Amino acid sequence: MDRPKPRRVLGTAEKPYEDTLTANSHLMGAVSPSSESLLSSETSTINETERFVCPICNEEMVSLAQLNRHLDDAHTDVPTSAKPSWLKKSVAKARQLPTVAALNRLSRLDLFDESPASSTDDTRTPSPAPEVTRAHWKLPSDNEKCSQPSCRKKLSIRTPFGNCACCGNLYCTNHLKFRMRLAQDATHDPQNGIWSTVCEICYTSRPGYMDSTGAQKSLTSAFSKLRATAIASKRLEANRLENRLTRYVENMSLLPSKPPFYARLTYSNKVHEIEQSVVPWEKDQDIAVCRYCSRNFSISLRKHHCRLCGQVVCSDSATNCSIDIDIQIVPEAATEKNDPKTVSVRMCKRCRMILNSRVSSRKSSTSDSPFLRAYMVLTQFQVGIKDTLPRFEALLEALSDESAPPNKEQLHEAKKIRQKLLDSFTQYDIAAKRILNFPTQSETQKKLQKSIYAQSVSFLQTHMLPLQNLPKNFSSQRASSTASPEPGLSEEQVVSLRQKLIVLEEQKFMVKEMINNARKSRQFDAIAALEQNGAELDNEISKLQLQLGNSVSA
Ligand SMILES: [Zn+2]
Ligand SMILES: [Zn+2]
Ligand SMILES: [Zn+2]
Ligand SMILES: [Zn+2]
Ligand SMILES: [Zn+2]
């Protein structure tokens, strides 16, 4: 066999004929359904003139693509016996190779001599990479200067310069050292933007630059969705088990409790029938160990089936992997004939737990839990305070109007509302403390209580501010009015309280400093302790302020 010139689609490397053909068929095997028939053409088409002749009807073709189409159109159902066996083998081999498209991408050369018409809808050419627009870029004038106010260097060939990709202004390269992600329209896009060089002004004025907290995202809705599905699936499982239990007990209660000896066999058959109708049992020959205590089953550790889930478990009384639970059925009409009956049901650990938790959750139906009631009280005070505060603030503004001295009614009204607010704050504080000290064993509950309390402390801090402003306001008003001050505390007491307040405030400042330092050195457990400390100080301070406020207004 002489060596034919390898066809250009395979590159220029000289290869023995057989090799070239198999390599070629490897690649073509996976291209299209017609590839097998195409391959059969190879033997007759490889020649010096690069003419393509259909191997079946001997029609001449101009290009390989045309022959390919012709084979598809005219000879789709060629009997497989028409092809030589070595070809079939190589085709089978080729089928296991990656697709030609993938190979093309790897080698970046086209294996097919395609007509221009078919290449117009070629999807293999990669789409151009997205770019940030440059339409807004400023062109340099003759006397261009760096846009950085502190620089103003003349920009020329000697001082290299460029455009800020964001604002488009011109800067010397010394002032183009920031990078941030920009969308294609040159706006800041921290998520999917393209990294671009920008000026300092654009970098520092981007939204979120001054945020110390970083990007925030509320996951509450995602959490509640997850929680809802988790609860729903749990409820579904509990429902299923409950239904099985009901069915089991009902059916079993219909059987006579003590069968006569001659009916023992039919009785046990009936029991088995009921059990299987409730839930099909797991095949016990496949199970070697108890799924709860992981011990091997043996003569002393027998296999049992849970009547509710059908799984194989042991019945060791030490581990309680499964136990018999007696369920008493109280007949609706107690006659001599049907006295209370007990049906015993074997339940595994898991089924028992699911059913128990359902029963206990029913008992503590959320609406009348004392903790929830305490929380409702807290929120009621909160709502009350939020409603009253704006009214009080409006009054305060009217009182502090220099041009119009307040009349007695206004003063009286302000005093009344202030007292009401102070009472609400005190009540609110008490309610919050009650939640904090609510007795509980659960760690999660404890955490929840602490969080509610922390929230209430910050609520007090933010909403008591206008009240703190008042004493001064009031006393000045009172000095102008004829009424004499009647403080609840003596002058000395007020002074000592004030001093105490100052000391506490100094301490709080120090704690804040310490928290900042701990943050810098990343001592997170220290931060938690310090923050607790700070919260206590806040509490003390607000108490003192309350006392002082009371003494002036009383
Ligand atoms: Zn043909
Ligand atoms: Zn810029
Ligand atoms: Zn500059
Ligand atoms: Zn066990
Ligand atoms: Zn079970």
C-alpha cells in the first residue's frame, strides 16, 4: 500500500495510512449519526485530487460537507453488513472518546471543511469578553493636568497618565492606584463587576466604603422558610406515625384478648395480618446489628420489629431500643360486654420520641406559655412607649419656644405625659428583667432571653434620651413660673447621685476603649465579657438617670 498525502483537515504531519484513518475515525465517530457512513467513504475518497465520491451510488461531490449531507439525505439506512469489520471496531472505539467539539476547542483547529453558509451560525466562536465602557473617558487636551486636587501635575509623555475607569477623568499614574469592580456601564458592582483601575475619589466615594459593618443581608426569610419546611416534614412524619398507631390499636382491639388454644394459629395469623397492614416489616435476615445500640443480634439479643416504622431493633431493657407500650382503650359505652381493653404496641426509640414530642408540644400549646405571655407584656409596653413619645416630644418643643411662654395647662400636660412615660419605662425594664431571669433548662431558650433583654436595653437607651433632656428644660421653665420646686430627693442626694452617674459614665467609657482594643487584638471571648459588663453599666446608668429625672419632676 502506498502512502497517500494526508488530507489537510488532519494537519500536515505525515502518518502511515492506517494510522491516519483510525485517528480520523476516532474523531468522527461521535460527530453525527451519519459518521459511520461517512467513514465508509474514506477508502474511496482519499486520493490526490481530493474529490469525494459516494461509496454507495458513486456520485461525485465537491466537498466533504456535501458528501456528508448526501449520505444523510440519500443513504440513511445502509445495512451495517456493508461496512468492513475493522471499521466497525474503530467506530466502537471512537464512541468512547470525547466529542469532536471538545477536541476542536482543545486544539483550536477545525477538523471540518465547512461551507461558509453553515459557518454563519457557528456557536463555537467564544463570545467577546464583557468590557467596561470607555465612552465617557476624557481625551487629553494640550494643557492637561492630573485631576487629583493635591497633585495637579502637568500630564505629558514624560509623566505617564491614564483614565479612571469609573469617572473617566485623567490622572497621573501615581494617582491611579486603586482597583474596584465595575459593571459594563462603569458603575460600581462589587458582586460581578470587572476589576478596573480607578482614582481615589471614585474609590472612596463608592457606596459602602465608609461602612464598618460591610455588606449586610437579612437571612430571616430564608431561615423561616427552612424552618417551615423542617417543621412541616416533622409534622408529616408524626402524623403518619399517629395514623399507624391508631390503625394498629383499633384493629388489635377488635381481636379477642384471650384466644382459645385451638384458635391460636388463626389468631397469630390475624395479628400478623394487622401488623403488615399497618406497615410492612423490614426483612430481618439483612440486619445484623441493632440500629440504636449497634450490638450484634444473637440468641440473647433477639430481633424485634417496631410496629410503627417496621424496622428491626433489639428489646434490651437496659438501652430501651424498643419497648412495649400498653395503650388502654376506653369503650364509649361501658357495658359488661366491652370493658376497658389494653393493646400493647412495640415502639422503637425514634417513633416513641416523635410521638412523645408531639404530645408534649400539644400540652404546651404556645398561646398560653408563661414565657410568651411575659414577652407579650414587654412588647405592649414597647408599643405604648412608642405611641406616647412623639406626643411628648411635640409638647416639649412647644414648651421650649422662647417667644411664647408656656401656660399652666401645657406644663401640667407635659408633666403628666412625662410621668406616664417614666412609669412605662420602669414597667418595661421590669418586664425585660423578668424575661432575662425566666427559669429555663434549655441553652437555646437562655440565649433567646439574653437577646431579648439586650434588645430591650438598647430600646431604653434610644428612647429615654428626650426624657433626659427634660429636667433642664423643666427647671428653667419652673424658675420662671411661680411654683416652688418640690424635689423628691434632697439636694445632697441629688448631688451624690450625680457624682455616681459621672463615675459610672467614666467606667463605661473605659470599657468601650477596652472593647475596641480587644477587637483589634481579636480576643473575642474577652469582648463578650466586656460587652456584658458594658450592658450592666448601661443599665445602672439608665436607672440613675431615671431616679434623677424623677426627683426633678416629682
Ligand atoms: Zn449516494
Ligand atoms: Zn474616578
Ligand atoms: Zn497626580
Ligand atoms: Zn438495641
Ligand atoms: Zn419505629
